[in-house]
Amino acid sequence: MPEIPLNNLKARREKLANLMPVNSAALILSAQQTHRNSDVEHKFRQNSSFWYLTGFNEPESAFLIIKTEKETLNYIFVRPKEKEKEIWTGYRSGPAGASQISGIEKSFLFSELKPQLEKLLGGLQHIYFDFGSENYATLGIEILELIRQKRIYQITSTQNLLAELRLFKENWEVEQIKIATQIAAKAHNLARQACQVDLYEYYLEGLIEGFFRQNNCNWAYPSIVAAGQNATILHYVENNSILKDKDLILIDAGCEYNYYAADITRTFPINGKFTIAQKEIYDLVLKAELEAIEESKIKNTTFEKVHEKAVLVLSTGLKDLKLLDGSLDEIIEEKKYRKFYMHRTGHWLGLDVHDIGSYLDKDGKSTVLKAGMLMTIEPGLYFDPQDESINEAFRGIGIRIEDDILITEIGSQNLTELAIK
Ligand SMILES: [Mn+2]
């Protein structure tokens, strides 16, 4: 995998420092190696913000930045090199290696973290630290106690700082993201081609995730492969039902390439042919999606306006199909559409599939879309299979269409266009 260029890492740390007040520190712990069961471990996945600032891919590590009147200093703390352990669990970079990878000169052993904090935190007024994270529960409490002893009374999460940086993707990041989105799009097309009656959902899941692995990716989130009325369960992950004739299948699957997530949803008829009701709903969701994408191209539009566009199209269609009563204004203002459209139209995308980034600006207004932001647009409609107030032809239909949209200087670009819809 391409490493994060040192210049990018340095620029990110400089921007981070610029956001911090004088006499403050930020401390970010790496992810921890977790056990799945017995002595079997989960595949290690680095903490996204730690990765973003260091490019260092090992557990039991920490990043520390301290900004004073005089200077800004960066530190990295990592595991020692230990031949015996490396034979069993793999290569360790050690402090010297960590310096090379991250471009942070001041590198120490992770076991040195507390003594160093003891020395370095004196005189500071503000610290950014996520003490509530489940990782390093005991260490988190010990660090908090140390912060208290140092009489640092302002403790804030690192989330807002990192969100401001990570919301805008660098060109290098966009290159990685384009690879992720293309592999994910191809996997969706593969599943569409292979889909047929009497297969099982897990067969398509295997096909998609196999394709991810063949292309040096992992899934960015567990795939949803939902046939028939399973598609009306938003977080369906069982993926063990048989594919029936005349049903639809909803597939929400995306890979992670070099730490960047793709997130795509497609819905199509299992036997290749829509029923009339399915076609009506599909066309409506597609129209909402395409119009929301058009909205994202408008200069200085907002995150909220993209959602409002999708809501307007869906509400109009639901009224026309007599699935909702009342005037269009009523349907929108009283949020009657929520009976069938209960989620938002998108989210930020990046190192995390639901990436950090604020949805509101400092005045509490919806975030203006600017070049470098990456978001999903994913309207859907879901009809409760048991709800007898719904016209029978529509019951059990669940449709969502989702693309990954990069905001550019001249509009926006759909990075997942390659996936047939
Ligand atoms: Mn999504």
C-alpha cells in the first residue's frame, strides 16, 4: 500500500497545531489489538485519527503534540523491538523505525508515556484527549489522574480538532479514495451479474468480499445483502436467506483501500425484471438520488439542502402514488414521509465510513459544501411488510441507492458511477 507522504503528515500536524490554543497538548492513543475469542485475534485496524497524523500502523502507540508560546513539539510512543515477540506476531518498527515512518523525531517507548507526560504537561492549560474510549481503559484513567495532578482543567475530546482537518480531503487522499470506490463499484457489478433465483444472500456476500480481498482490500463495514423484505431492516447483517423470484435484493457493501472507505448501495430485481410496484418505487428513489446529486453540484449549497431535495422528491412521489395523504407541505412539515424514509440522505466519508466532520457550522447552520469534502447520497424507501395500512403491492419493498460524492471546485463528482443502477 502507498505510504502517506511525509510532507502530508507534516502539513496535517502543522494544521492541527494551528487549531490549538497556546499552552495546550493533544494526546491520541493508537487502536489496541483485540481478541475475537480464545487466543484468536481480530485483524488489527489502526485508529483513524492516529493513522492520519502519524502513518504508523502498530498497536500500543501514542501521539502527543504540545504547543507553547515558544514552539510546537511532536512525540510518538511505540512498542520496543523484541526479537522473541516479532517471531510470533510480526515485525515491530521500534522507536527509530517509527520516527522514519512518521517523520516525528522525538520517539519513545510506549512504556515511557506516563513518565514523559509527567515531565511535559507541566504549565499547560488545555489538553485534548479522548479518555472515554474503551481502548486502554486503565491507562486512560491513569492519564486523566495525571492531568488532574498537573492542574489542567480544560479537557476536550480530540474529535472536533480532527474533524476540521479530516473533512477536507487532500489530493493524495482522493487518489486512494478513487481506488476504493472503483473496486467497490466493480464488486457490486459482479454481484448483479451473478445474482439468480435460489442462490443465498451469503453467496453474493462472499463474491463481493472475495473480490475485495483479491484487490488488496477488506470490507469497510460488514456487507448488507438483503433479499425481499429483509431490505426493510436497515441494519440487516444475517445474510442467510434464499433469493426468491419476483423479490428485490438490496446490497450495501463497500471496501476499505489503504484505510479509505467506499460505501455503495444498489437495489435490483433478483430475476432481472421489476414488478410494477417495485418499478414505481425504484424510479422514485432513483429520481430523488439523482436530484440530490444535482443539488450537491450547486455552489455553496449545504448538507441540509441535499437532504431536503431528496425529501421533496420522495414526498411528492409518495403523494402521487397515494401512499401518503395530505398536502405536500403537510407531508414535509409534519415529517409524514418518515413512515417510509426514516434516515438521513448522507454522511461524511473518509478514513471511517461514517467519517468525523461537523454537519453544522459555528452558527449552528448546516455545513456549506466545499471542495474536498466527500459525502454519500443515499435516499431510500422502506415499506413495513406487516403494515396493513399500506397498499399490499408495496408491502415488504425496501430500496436504497447510494453513491459517493466528492465536492469539487466546479461542482461535484460521483466516484461510484461505475456501479450500474
Ligand atoms: Mn452510507
